[in-house]
Amino acid sequence: ASLTVAAPGASTAPWTATVAVGAESMIGQLLDVVWTVCGAQVATARAKVDVALPTPSSVSLVASTTKVTAPDDAAKLAPSPLATSFTVTVTVTFDDASTADYSLDSRTNYTLAGGAAGGACTSFDGAQTFTVLGGSKGVCNSITV
């Protein structure tokens, strides 16, 4: 279904219909409406709805830092400590110039590449944070998300 209908929270509030995840743009008689009074059906109708969704035009991925190090590397120490983890932010821009943060969206898939001979350099928490693994010094020269 492209629309999800919600009952009003108060007797004077209107019913609302929201676009469901994965919906597509469409126009048509998409809502069935039933008016009841005291449990008795008074009238029914189909409501025409125009669901106009913008098209994604670009995606950007921004890391919280550009340089990281292994937790067992002296580069993490003062006076200029490097981080041992980083977060990523995924932003989708649509053709109407609107944007949406998809960093934690279940449809966003993170695939990590890096390390000599496919060796693991980082762990991923399943949300937004990558952490460099101990013992990866010299194994990874770069991390690609």
C-alpha cells in the first residue's frame, strides 16, 4: 500500500494519510472512505489522491573525520590525537532540492572495503559508526565506505 491512514487523536482533528516507505508516485481513487454514525454506515466513497514523490538526484556520504588510526597506534595520543572511530552521514538530495538523512534508514546498506588481501580494518556497529580494529596498523592504507 502506498498510503497509511491514521485516526485522529482528538474528536476535532482530521484523519491523516501519509506516504508509506517504498511508495511510488501515483494518481487515482486510492482511499476508501466509510462514514459511520453510532456504528451505522451512513455513506461510502472513494477519494482521489495525487501522490507526487520527488526523484532522488544525488547521494552524499560525509565522514565525521578524514583521518583515523588503530587504537593500539601511538597516533591516537596527544599532542595531535587521531580518532579511532568515525561516523558517516548519508544525505539524499531530490530533484525538488529537498534533502533527507538516510544514515539510519534500514534501506541504506554500508559495504566496507580496505586492507591488504581483503583484511578487515574496521568494525561497524550497524548504525553509523566505524571503529578501526587493533592490530590493523600497516594493514590498511585506506578505508572505503
